[in-house]
Amino acid sequence: MDSTTSPLEAVRARIAAAARIAGRKPTAITLVAISKTHEAPAILPLLAGGQRIFGENRVQEAAAKWPPLREAYPDVALHLVGQLQSNKAEEAVALFDCIHSLDRPSLLTALARAMDKAGRRIPCFVQVNIGAEEQKGGCAIADLPALLAQARAADLPLAGLMCVPPASIEAAPFFALLAKLADDNGLSPDSGGGLSMGMSEDFEVAIQLGATHVRVGSALFGGRA
Ligand SMILES: *Cc1c(COP(=O)(O)O)cnc(C)c1O
């Protein structure tokens, strides 16, 4: 990459290269640009470069930042990638087009009710606590089948599975496990399910292992304060 290559172009090229190595089509992978903590001046160059799918991890921050940007770019899609409190479900359903952090029955009930009320159903990834970490969001692997059954019963559109593997150790086995769980639960990419996995440090290996949505922040925006 020469010095005139933008971070967005560089990440797109890396996604395409990883897809080719895996024998997949680059268009099978959706780049979700994680713009949390970054303000409009940092986001506008990506919008100008054609990026339209962005991720935020806080409802409040997204509600403050995105309405004016969306006025200028009405085809933007916003994804929520952070933990969601049930009492913010209505606000989240109004603001976001996809949720990556559905992880418990009480939140599922709140989201289903909010979607009924809004007359708008938005796809949800079920987040799995893939490394069984105490402090992390995500449903336990053992609880996944019941949560998926509840989602199907509530007619919640399931986008697939999502994970954030433990920090500072090799992510590949966790990505492989998430792909296996999707297969086992009728959510494999072949059956219309998705895999939201891979961040700046590891999105290429996630693509090798079947990611359909990579959530990339710092490789696009630089570091966060
Ligand atoms: C912040 C965040 C990302 C992006 O992380 P980077 O390492 O900056 O790419 C992805 N997923 C989730 C859930 C996040 O909170």
C-alpha cells in the first residue's frame, strides 16, 4: 500500500485478499466500521469513501452522533455491537438496523416487545460468551439452544452468532467453535445465518474461518482515547 491509500481502502483490500485465500467471494463479507468514541470529522472520510455500515457500542452515544450524519447519508445502516440494557430496547430498535449483542432471555423479551410496538423487526446476532469469561457479555454455550428457540418462537429475525474471543490469546479456535455452534444450530452461512467475528487484530483469520461480518474499529480510525 502506498501512502495515498486510505485506511478504508487498505482494510477493504485485506478483506478481499483474505476472502480469496479462503476461496470465498469478498462480497460475502460485510465490513462493519466501528466508530465508537469517534466524532463526525473522523467518520465523514469513510462515508465519502462509500462505507455505509457502522457499529456503535452505546445507545446514547449513537443517538447523539448519528442523526445529522444520517440526514446527509440516508442509506447508512447502524449496528449495535455493545451490551444492551433491556430498558434501552425501544431506543435501540428505533435507532439501529441490526443488533449484535442479544445474549439473554430478558433482553430477548424486551426486544421482541419493542419491535412489535415499533412495527419494525431488525435482525439480531446472538452473542456467545465463547471463552466462558465471567466479566464478558454473551450467552453461555450451554444456554444457546434455549435462547435460539425462544428467539424463533418470538419471531425475532436471527442474523446468526457473534463473539468476542478472550484477549491476548489466539482467537482462531474460538472462531472455529463459533462456526461449529452456528452449524449445529441451523445458523450456518449456507443456511442463511451469519458469523459476526473478527476485529482489527484478527479479522483475516476470522474470514478464513467463515466470518460474514467483521467489526473493525482501530484499523480504520486509529486508536481510541
Ligand atoms: C470496539 C469493538 C470492536 C472493534 O475493535 P477494534 O479492535 O478497534 O477493531 C469490535 N467489536 C466490538 C464488540 C467492539 O466493542
